[in-house]
Amino acid sequence: MAVTVLTAIFLFALYCIIFGFSAQDGEQSSGLSEKVTIVIVETASDIYFDFSQDMIAYLCKALEPVVRKTAHFSEYLLLGAGWYLLFSQWIKNRGLFALICVVISAVLDEFHQTFVPGRDGNIIDVGIDSAGGLTGILILALLLRLVVKLLEKRKKGDNGDRSI
């Protein structure tokens, strides 16, 4: 029960974050992506590469779309994992139901953006969001399966050896 409540709270918070980002107008959204990209490129330059200012500017411009799409993917990866975890306690086909929730969320998110100045709904973003959700579902399903197998192995005693 505690896992269900915590997962529901996590999903609610994640939806607030996702739809909060979607409510930003085009200028705010681009500005945020630009700031994040600058931090990433400058950090990489400071730690590894020592880029010139011209190269930093070029990379920031080139990588901003990648940063934006990675943010989409990552948000929905977490969303897919959250739905999978929530459904894992009640539904046999939890992966399918989790993916349906993710796709519906992605479509509604993009539809919402059509009403925001400077933004538009993008079917490619629905695909990226859905791929992120599917990835989160698969990762969590594999991790949970691994944990169950390890616990079963430990419970059997594995010839008296309890180390994993």
C-alpha cells in the first residue's frame, strides 16, 4: 500500500512538472533549454576539452535540440516506470497499460502545447515521449524481474551459499 501511495505521489509530481514545462511559452521554453545546454557544453569544455568560445557557441546552438528531445525522453522514461510500478500490484498486463497511459499523456501534452503562445503540438515529440516511456517500462520490468530472481535464489539457499 505504501508503494502505491508513494508511486501515485511521484506520478502526480511528475505530471505537474511535465505540464508546467509545457505551459511555458516558446521564448521561456527555448531560454531554459539554452541555459541547460550552455551548462552542459561549458562543463564539458572545462573538464575535458577546453573549447574556444566560438566552439562553445557553435555546440550550444547545435546541441540545444538534442537537449530538448532528451528532456522529453527522460521525463517520459520516469513516467513509464512510474505507471508500470503503480500497475504492477494490480494488473497482469501492466506494461501494456503503462504504455497506454504514457501515450495518452504524450498526446494530451502536445495538444496542450497547441494553446501555448510560441509552441505547437508535434507528433515527433509524441513518438519521443512514447519511446522514453517504453524504455522506462522495460528497464523497470527487467530490474524487478532480476530482483525477484535474486530473491528466489537467496530463498532457496543455493546449496547453503547465501552470497549473491
